[in-house]
Amino acid sequence: MVQLSVNGVARKYDGDPEMPLLWYLRDLLELAGTKYGCGAGLCGACTVHVNGQPVRSCITAMKDTAGKKITTIEGLSPDGKHPLQLAWQELNVMQCGYCQSGQIMQAAGLLKEKPKPTDADIDAYMTGNICRCGTYQRIRSAIKKAAGVKA
């Protein structure tokens, strides 16, 4: 039995301990904001926070979440008012939108570590989160806006 917290709610999971966290979130909890991309932890579409750190949920086994706090895009700010979410909307970052929850969750990890990131900080931290539409400049601008850093 795996006991964990998802978006502040205590949960129990009694299934296959090797099942990826992604499928638990999407299929069992019906939290569809976290997306399936590559299934190999390479694209970042499935990024969530485990104990405050961004991780790829497609390669995180349920057994590795025992006793941990999971935060999805739905739990980042239930009312959608997180500074990153607001900046994303204001700057129209999304094109197709598929990768954006993973981008926002990765960016939230960056701002936790470096509240006033430089372009180099953003580029280094966000590497590995792929946007097939190529909105990287808008992503960078939104991160800087959320951080209160001059673009």
C-alpha cells in the first residue's frame, strides 16, 4: 500500500507498485492536466512536483512516491492565479498547449531555486522540456514576468 499526498489530499494506492505516477494521476485520479508525451522522461510534458522538485511522472514508479507530496498543475494554484499561470495567459505563451503544464511545473521549480533567474538560468533549467511549437521565447518571457525580472 502506497500512501501519498496529491495536491494536498491524502491518498492510498494498492495497485502495481511499478505503475508510473502519470497513469495514477490521469487514469485513477482523473487529473488530466499532466500530459503523456514520450513515455521516457525526455520531453517534460508529464512534469509534476514530488516534494517540491520537478520530476517526470512517466518514469516515476508509484512505489517511489510513498510518503511523498505530489503537486500537479491542478494543485499549483487551484484558482489559476499562480504568477506563472497569469504570465502564461497575459503573454499568450501557448500555441497548441500540449506541453505547457509541464513547462509551467518545470518553471515553478526554477523560480523556487532561483527567484530572479537570468536567461542562462532559464535556458539551463528548462532544457529537456520540449515545445513542439517552438514557443521558447514566450516561455522565457513569461518566466521573467512571473519573477519580476525585466525582459
